[in-house]
Amino acid sequence: MPGEGSWKTLYQAERTQLIEEGYPVRCRPPAGEAPTERDWERAYRRLWKVRERGLRPDFAYVEPDGFEGILADAEPTPSRRRRWRG
């Protein structure tokens, strides 16, 4: 397990991240009264399969791929015409 967290913490953080990125997350936390670390690890690994399905069709944000796409989608910046006065 990476870092100092638990599998439960890692699962919760990854699930939140996937939802915010627009993935169709349907995975549920482990069932039962007291899930073990192994249960949380299995649930975490299932989350990674969500990426294979791609983004939700109703997700409005599109992130450009590659440098050219980023520049093409960027807002124009104001020109810097002020002169330095020392």
C-alpha cells in the first residue's frame, strides 16, 4: 500500500477523484459491518476498471490532449506592453 494511509482512505480519495474527472463511478464500498483492509484493497482495485469505460457521456468538460490542444483551448492572454520604470 502506498504512503501512510489505509486502503479505505485511498479508496475514498480515488473514488472522489474519478467522480470529479467525469468517470461513471458505480462501485460501492465493501459491504458488511467491518470490512477488512483486504476488502478495501479489492474495492480500490475495482475502481481502476472504471477508467476503461471512459468518461460519462453527459460530462461537459473536455480536457485537451497534448501541448497544441492545450494552447488551442486556452483563453487569450492580455499583452504585456507596460515598460519597466526603474
